Amino acid sequence: MLVLSRKPGERVVIGGEISVTVLEVRGSRVRLGFSGPPQIPIVRQEVEGRRKDESPVPLCAESSSS
């Protein structure tokens, strides 16, 4: 794990495509901004856990005709 100290406005770049910017530090809270290509989803860990638990929804329902 890489551990860095950053000040508001400073940025870290991951793999040349994803950047993380420190937007604000207020007490023990840090606001981060993430940007990257649209084909790479960027989600919070708790959202990712929910996405894995959900079953995939089919794009179209098959109709059975007899």
C-alpha cells in the first residue's frame, strides 16, 4: 500500500488514466474527487458490495409463444 500526504488541490494519478484530487479537509473528514475514463466504473466500497450481491438483470425479457 502506498501512503501519501496531500494538501487540498493536490492530485494523485493512477495508471495514467485515473486521478484523485483532494478537494477539502475539514477536521477528520477528507473530500476526494475522482476522474477517469467512462469505461472504468468508480464507486464507493459499500456500493460495490451491493452491486456484487445483486443478480444481473436481463436487458430484454424473452417471450415464449406456443
